[in-house]
Amino acid sequence: MNKISYKILGIDYGDSRIGIAISDSENRIALPYKIIENKDEEFFVHELKYVCKKESIDKIIVGLPLALSGEETVQTKKVRDVVETLKREFTVPVETEDERMSSKLAGIMVGNNKDDANAAAIILQGYLDRQSK
């Protein structure tokens, strides 16, 4: 029996760097993929389109930065604007996932202050885990 390959890309969006993670084809594990320098929106979209084509991405999940209280912040607004851009630029579905604590957890896991690709993997893994329930 043939299984259909379905890959999801996760994004940890930051003002200077953007972490990217990709799921395995069975959507069980999120793996860190790369970090994109956030030069400007055009560069980011171009790089993301390249990755999506190369990796045959079927869905994009963007980490939504909320305050620990759950309230929206200035960064939340920036990310919501990015999500709207991605929805216009890409034909695959684009969704958000609560990313509270993902960057801090990524830093603890790899022993530095922040690793954006690992943070993206944590965001995407949270999404995958919720979907499997």
C-alpha cells in the first residue's frame, strides 16, 4: 500500500533571523532545517518559496508569539502581518501555532541563548503532536 507523502514546514519568525523546520513525510517528527537571515520580506518569501518547492511542502505553520499571559504583543502583530503575506504568496495552507517558550526551550536544548531552527522544530512538533491526538 502506498502512503501519500505530506510535509509541513514550521517557522520561528524573528526580526533578524527566521528558523525553519520540516516534518518527516508521516508528520511524526519535526526536524530543524535551516536559518534564513531576515533581510526583508521579498528575500524571505523568495527563500521560503525555494525551500517549499525543493522539499515539496504541503502546509506552513508559523509560530505565534504571545505574552505568557496569552495577550498579543508588538511581535504578535508583526507575525500576523507575515502570515497574511504568506497566505497571499503561497498556495498551501498557512496556519499559526502558539510558540510561547519555544525559543527558550530551544536554547536550553542546544546550550545557547537561541537556536531559531530548533525553535521552529519545537513549534512544529507542538502542532504535529496536537494533530495526532
